Amino acid sequence: MSTSRTKDLRMKISLAGLSELRAVCEKGLLLLAITIPEMELVLWPFLLQLIIPKKYTGAVATVCKCITELCRHKLSQTNALYTEFNASNEMPSPEDLFARLLVLLHNPLSRGQLATQILTVLCYLGQLFPRNLSLFWEDEVPKMKAYISDPEDLKQDSTYQEIWDNMIINFLAESLDVVNDNVWVISLGDAFARQYDLYATSDGHSALLHRCLGMLLQKVDDRIYVREKIDLMCRHSSMSIPVNRLGLAQGIGLVAASHLDTVLEKLKNILENAGQSALQRFLSFFSFREKVEDVDDTYAALALMYGYAARYAPSTVIEARINALVGTDMLGRFLHVQHPTAKQAVITAIDLLGRAVISAAEIGISFPLQRRDQLLEYVLTLMGRDQSDDLVDFSIELLQTQTVALSACTTLVSIEPRLPMETRNRVMKATLGFFALPTEPSNIVESLITNLIILLGAILLTSGEDGRSRAEQLLHILRQLDPYVSASAEHQRRRGCVAVHEVLVKFRNLCSGGFGASGSYPTLSLKHIDQGGPRGSSSLPSAFVLPNRDSLSLGERIMAYLPRCADTDDEVRKVAIQIIALFFNISLSLPKQKTSANDIDLESSYGALSSLEDIVSIIRRASVDQIEVFHRVVSSVCILLSKDELVVLLHSCTLAACDKVKQSADGSIQAIIVFIIRRGKDLREADVLRTTQSLLSSAIALTDKHSRQEVLNAISCLAENTNHIVVFDEVLFVAGRDICTKDITRIRGGWAIQDVFYVFSQHKVLATLFLEYILSILHKEPVATNDSEKGEINSESSADDCILQATMFALNAFLRGGGKVGKQAVEQSYPSVLSALILKLGGLHGLAELGRNELLRSLLIAFQSFCDCVGDVEMGKILARDGERTEKEKWIDLVQEVACSSSVKRPNEVLPTCVILSKSLDRNQRAEREAAAAALSEFIRHSEKEPALLEQMVEELCQHVTDDSPTVRSLCLRGLVQIPESHILNYIQQVLGVILALLEDATESVQLTAVQCLLTVLNVSEQDAVDPILISLLVRLRNLQISMNTKMRSNAFAAYGALSAYGAGSQHHAFLEQIHATLPRLILHLHDNDLSVRLACRNTFQLLAPLMEVDGLSSLLNKQYFTSDRRSDYEDFIRDLTRQLCRLSPVRVDSYLESAIQAFDAPWPVIQANAVCLVSCMLSFLDDQRFLAPYFSQVFAMLVGRISQSPEAVVRAAASSALGLLIKRSNMLKSLSSRFDRTDPSQSSQHGEPHAKTSSELQEEAAAKPNGAQGEQ
């Protein structure tokens, strides 16, 4: 055959496949055994020889099937198998067959139903074995066959291999017990020992063989034989292969059940001869990694062997052995293993030690595990991933290590001593992070999470001393789970909720007397936990053993799980509802504190709980409307919560409202709204405050507009259904804090508090309430240090500034964002809003004068918004133009203009506005009183249609003209003067009385206002009203005519002239006396420096002249020099005027001179000059020497002094001119005196020579020679 043809044939064979060839051979062999009777002589017992050899292992299933058919045929012919079998010396012994077939049972899913065939053939070969054994197999084999009858069902159980191997070991153990023949057992042991070469060390069969031999040695009493076989097991093991290592450890452990000391001695020798000291291990890091792994394998195997030795050893002797093992810290040597499988082995060993303690406790031998907490540290250390590990290569192994570690932790925390708090926290911190693991690989991760949940249950069950301490443990565990319950990832939420549910189930069972959930680990009994030591609490009364309801923190816990009831994941929703139902189920079974017992209606509570449990039943078996289910849950919870629990729930709402799942967050907020609506009446003020804080925190934290709006609706609902003032207070406080500490324009998602203001302003019920609240804050007088004398505010706290700033911001938001509802509220409260703004405008202008402008700007913004809201464009323009001008006169004018604009635009609002402002005149803050007075002084002009209001306003203004603020006094007087003309006569006497009083005010500005107002009032005053106070007015005006204030002087002179209209009345004579008393001053100020004063004096002179009854006086006023501003013209007027005045009675002239001489000391130089001129002219026109003599000496001296001392040229010039005039007059008098002395006085008298003639001549002479030194000034 050519080479090419050979290759083609080989290819065809390979294509046909060995599997098909194998199938053909199997069918052929089976047909030979069944269909050809003659083949029985060939095949029996020859087929038995094929079972043992390694090379025929793959055909064992077919061989067993053929043997079964042959045996069935022989038995039907009543042929004895044993005789025929024993006749052949080449056949394997029954012990070899049993050993081989038992190990080959290992794989229940092997091809050809190997396990089933082996079990079947064992029954048929029963005659080859001791009789008791065959009878036992007839009962046990069917059970084993039943377990592996459905391969597909078997695959669904991840632990089927472990269960099956245990069944095989138990089958062997019971078989050995049934035989009860030491010789046969030893023979079987030898058979096991001979078959190690039949299996690869990497195969599970070899591991099972270790266990089988270990179980057999457990039944043997010969220590030498046992030691030999242990050595053989170790020689035929491969510690580098995890499955073989585990099988060896389990086998050694089984041996330890009867030969513990022998096993421990062997393990000690292995440990001593492991070949690695600490130094050797350190050096191995610098050589090949394989050496490090060899050490790891050895340590792993030793650890497992120690563990299984403890696990299977008799409980009666195990305590000392375990204490010795742990006390010498032998396990500490194994901590440095690096490979994941080695770590798993060490962890498993520690787990087995704990299980040994638990097993001992189950039979009544209880003892604490020494250094338990240290062992836990070992486990946690081995559980972590080393930095040198490759995450890709070891991720699965790492997860498996962690899974094993969690199981070990569960075991360790389940035994005495009780778990200290520090250790509990350490374990939880190291393990809870596993809830955040990804979902893949699913089988490993799910197993890990299951172990973690079991661990949490064990911590709960074994960490507490009594019910109350366990309740604290429960809360601690649940709070640690909260981050996962509310995580953004669905699988984390699902795991967290399942963990919470399982822990709660265990806690419920504790409360009801049970322990743990069905199938849960650990298997400690409740009796052991509660009565196992002196700390047991079974002897305590139940009220102490059981926690009370308050210890569950129901409000906090329900709020933590309520969002999950609205979760997007179906499984999470279902578990969350079960959690809530469990919580209330537990709470209703617990005792309550006396203070809260009356808050709970048991009948309603049990009804709500029944409804909740109905929901749980429904969602388990059917798909129902999610929204309807959530509403029913919320309704039940609302009934089941006590008052205090409801309060805590509302306080804890921030995290729920900000849940990472938007649907859950929205559902939580809706639940909060339901709670507030239905149970808001149960909340105290402090509860409302804290709830508001929580909701505000939620609103601030949320950036999603829809979610934030839902929270804002909840805040509105809280304000509507509880104490709205408390809610408003807190909102305003937070707003003030934010404004003063943050840049609210840069807050991500917008400033939440502003949105709160908008919501309030758009709410039909709250809009008016919130506006009233804002206005009450604006009306509230600031807390400040008050000067009792001046009434001035010296300081205002920063906190108050923040609140005020927030209030104005809130008002602005209300006016801008209130929509129709807000605008309607503003329209209804127009007087209150305007009054508040006006008053605060005054108050803040007072601060602005001190340089604090921020509050004023905020107020002006709100005021402008008010103008826009009510449609008053003119008022808005006024504010825009003069709003920020801080001078007092300017802002007073601004207030008056605002009041005027409002009066014109809304005359119907004048009455209520004035009522509010009138009351504000009594406020403590001066600037606000000034603002109120300014507004009232303008509003009073528009109150003619409201007589009652007018009367009230007049009364208020009259009362406050004594205010300690000069501005208030002035404005009140201005207001009185602006009473509408149709009503002024009714109040004229009151007004004049006020003016009269204020003319003597200590403040000049008030006096000026009084004078100005007098001028105004006199235009409408009647004689009867003025007569009683005419003289008083004249006297007070005279005092004001010498004021340094030019306005005051001009107005005082003008008012004096205005009073001339009342001089012809009953006070005419007194009036004339006042005129003459004032005349010298009036004359002097006709040439005042100020034009307004000159004009006022001229006008007054013209009005008074007709009343003075001086001949020729009126004609002088018509001359040009009277109205001239030239000094020469004034002096000409003086000479002509004094000529007329000197003809009056000496008494009158004397008073003129005295007044004029007093003016020599006037503060104005021009008035001094005018006085000098007037006095000199009067003296020059008087003839009576006796009358003149006293004045001449006085005036001469004064003029000389003025010439030499006055710094003013006009005074010196006037004095020089006057001095010259008086000297001439003096010489003339001397001449006249000598002539007069020579003449008989009687003759002169009889002839009646008039003195006036001489005087007149002298005057004319003097007038003809004016002083050239005088000129125009």
C-alpha cells in the first residue's frame, strides 16, 4: 500500500472518530453477553479481570453492564457465582473489586451511567462479599441510585459532587460497620492501598481514595497498620493539586476520629520536616517562584489536615488539642502563603477548627475557642488580595477565597466567647464591601453574597447579651447596609435588601423564641446562646430579655426602605415591602414604653399590618399595579407609625428624597406628603422645624428640576398642614445663611430657597400667609442698642442683617414669581406691602448714611418689583431716579413722592395705608418714624374724602410733634399744614397751636419749618383763630429774626408781615407795641447781606407802615431808594426815616435807640454798620439835650472803639461818618446851649419857640454835608 493511501486511510479513521468506534465495541460486547449463551463460559468470570486494570477504566461501565446481564442469567439458573469465581486464581479478589468500584463511583455523571452500573453490579455480586454486606446493599443501593437517577436535575445543584462523595464515604463506613470483620477490613485496606497507581493525582478519584482509606483506618485498631497506611497516603498524594490535597486532608481527618494522637504526631513530623524555616522561606523569594509555591502547597495541606483532624476528632478530647494548636500559634505559620488555593486551604482549616467547637457544643461539651479574635484576624488577612497578585489571573480565585473566608468568619463569630464590638466592626468593615461586587462570575459571586448574608445573621445572633443589645446590633448592621440598599446599581440594591430581609427574619425568630431561618448556618441552638454561660439571660424577666419597640428606630428604618418600595427593579420592590411588613410584625410583638403606648391604636395597627401582609402575598404570586401597591404600603405605614416614629421618619427623609433612583425619590416624596397631610396634626413645633430642615436639605441637594419641585411641594404641604410660621422661619433662616455665606448666583442647579419662595407665592393658601409673614418681618423692629436720649440705633447684628436680606429677597421673589396667585395676594395686601416698604426704606436709608448700602439696594430691588407687580410705572421711575440717594432730605422727598404717586394711582388705598403708617409713628427706630411721618405728610393731602381718617391722622400728627426726632416733628407739622383746604378751618387752632410750640423748638430746622408753615397757614386762618396767640407769635418771630440762618430770618420777617393782616383786631394796641419793638431790627435788615432777607423786610415794612401811624412814612416807601440795594440809597432812606421817627414820643425814640445800640454787637458787619448809621441819624435829629446827653457819651465811646478795633471796613467807615456827624451835632448843641442860657427861660417858654425848629435846621445842615467817607457797599 502506498504512503498516500495509508495517510488517506488514517484520515478516514480519525474522521470516523473514536467515539463511534467505542460505541460499536460496547454494543458488540453487550450483544455477546446477552444473545450468545455459549459466550457465558468465555466471559464469566473473565470480565471481572477487566475492572481492575487502569487501561480498561473507560470500559468499566460497559463491563459492569455485561456482568450484570451474566449474573442475572446465572441467578435465574440458580448457579452459584462464588464457586465459579473462586475456582479461578487469576481473578481479582472481592476486596479489590469493591475498592475499585467504590472509587469509580466518584463521578455520578460519567459516560454510560457508570455510577448506576457499578451500584447495580455490586448488588449482583453480593454473593462474593460477606452476607450482611449484601443485605445492607439491597437497602442502601436503591437510595443512592435514586439520587443520581436524573443527571439534569443533579447538575442544578452546585454541591452535588460534595454530597455524592459524602454518600460514598457514608456507604463505605456503614458497610464496614455491617461486616464487623477486622480481617476483611484490613484486607480491604490493603486493596485500597494497592490501587493508588490506578488514578492520576489530579483526578478526583485519587482524592476520594484518600477519604475511603481514611474512613477504613478509622475502623482499624492496629496503630502500626494505621501509621503505615498514613505514610502511604502521604507518599501517594500531591500537595500541589488542590483536589488531591483536600482529599488527603479529609482522609487524615477521618483517621483522626479514632487515632487522633497518631495523626497529630504525623502532622508534627511533616511540619518539622517541611524544609522551610523562616529564613529559608525569605530566601526563596529571591529564587524561583516554584519553590515558594511548593512551600504554599505544603502549608496548605498541613493546615487542612489539622483542620479536618479537629473536625472529625472525638469531641470529648478535642478541647485540649484545639487549645494547644491555637495556643502555640501554629496556624500563624501559614499566614504567609500566597497562592489563592493555599489561602483557601488555611482558611478552611480555621473554619474546621470552629466547626469542631460547634460540634462539641451540640453534644453538650461547650468550651470557648481561645484566641478566637486572632483567628478572625488571620481569616481577614488571608481574605485580602496581595499586591503582587495579578487581578486578571486571580480574580476568580480571589472570589473563591473570599467566599471560603466568609464561611469561616461565620463559624468563628458563632462560637464563644461573644463577639466584642471592636472585632464586630473590623469584620463588617472588611466584608460589607462585597455587596458592591459585579455580577459576574455569577455563580461564585452569588455564593459569596449568600455567605456574607449568613455571616451578618451570625453576627446578629451571637453578638448581643439580651434582646435590647441584639436590637442595637440589628440597627448597627442595618445602618451599615444602607449604602447598598440605596445604591445606584440594581444588583447592589437587590443584595442589600435581601440581606436586610434575612437579618430581620433571624431577629424575628429570636424575638419569637426561634433561632435562624430554615437552612441557615450556624446550627447553634438558642439554648446554647442564651444559657451557655454565666452571661445567659434566660433567668431575666421577658421585659428585659425582649427589646422594646423604640429600640428598633422604626421611623428611621422605614424611611430607609420606603424608597425601595417604589424601585425600578421588581425584586427589590418585593423584598422591600416584605422588610417593612417584617418590621411592623416584629414591633407589634414587642413591649412599648408607657409614654408611647397610648399613641398606638392596636385595632387599627393590626388592620394595617394585615393589609400590608396581604400586599406581600399578592406581589409574591402575581404582577400588580406598582403605583397602587405603593400607595397601599404608604397608607398602612401611615397608620402603623406612632407619633414619635413619624417624627423620626420625617426627620430622616433627606436621603430618601435624594435617592439615586429617581422613581424611588419621587415615590418617597409622595409618601412624605401623604404622611404630612394625614398626620401633620401630630407634629409639634420642634418636629415641624426639624422636618423643614430635612426637606430643605433635600431641595438643596437635588439638582433635577422635577425632583426638586416635588420636594418643594412637600415643604408647601408641611406649611399648609402644620404651623406655617415655623416653616417660614426656617426657610428664611436658611436663606439668610446662604445669602451671607455663599454666592447664590453660582449655585449649581439654581438656588433652591428661591424656588421655595416661588412655590409659596404661587400656592393658593400659602401665598397670602407667606406675604403676611414677610411683611411681619419687615415691620419687626431690629434688635439694637438704643440711645435713650437721641433714639438712634448704634448697631445691628449680622444675623439680623442676613434675615432682613433674605426677607427682601423673598419679597422680591414673591413679587416676581408669584404669578396670578401672588399678584392677587399683593393686590389684597397693597397697603401693608407699601407701608412696610416705605418704613423699611427709611430704616435702611439710615444705615446707608453709615455706609451700609447692601440692604438698601436689596430693598430697592424689591420695591421696584412691587411697582412692576401693581403696575405703578411712575413710582418705579421715582425709585430708579432717587432711590439710592442717601441724604436725609433726598430720601424724605423720595418717600413723599412715592406716597404722592400711590395716592394718585390708588386713592382707595390711602385710608388703610395711613392707618398702618399712623401706628408706625410709635415705633422705636427713628428712621422708620421719619419715613412714616414723611408718607403721612403727603397722604394727608389726599384724605379729604375720609373725614374720620383725617381726624385720626391730625390727632396722631399732633401727638408726635413732640417726637425726639426733629425730622419727625417737622414732617408732622408739614402734614398738618397740608390738610385739605375744605377741612383746614376745622383744625386751624390745633395747627396754630403746634406752630406756636415749635417756634421755640430746640432744633433750628424745626423752627424754620414752623415759620414756613405759619406763612402757609396764615393764608387761610381767620381773625378769631389768630387773635388769642397773635402776640405770642410776634414775640417768637422776633426771636427768630436774628437767626444766623438766612432762610430763618427771611421767613421770620415775612411771617411778621403776614401777621399784619390780624393787627386791627382786639389785639391792636399790643400789636402796635410789638411792631415798634421790632421796627429798629426791621430797618437794620432792610439792607441785609441776603437778598431774600432784604425782600422780606421790605415787604413786611410795607405791610406794617400803615399800622404804625407815623406821618409821612408811607411816602418814603414809594421812593426809589427804598427798593434799591445801594448803600448810599439805604443811608438816604435812613436819614429820611429817622427824621420822621424822631417826631414820635421820647419814650418811643428811646426804645428805638436802645434797640439800635444793641445791634452794634450784631454778628453781621453790615448790620453793625446799619445800626451805627441809624443811631447817628437819630441822635442828629434830636434836640433835647437832657435826652441826648446819656447817649452821646455812650455812642461816642462805642464809635471810637469800632473805628479802632473793627476788622470790617464797612463798620469802620460807618463809624467814622457817624462820629463826624455827632461831633458837628455836638458843636451845634453847645452853641444853642449858650444862647439858650442867655435867654430867659420863661420868655422863651412864653414865646413858644419850638425846639423842633432848631433841630430841623440842624438836621438839614447835617444832611447837606454828607460824610464823604461813606460809599456804596
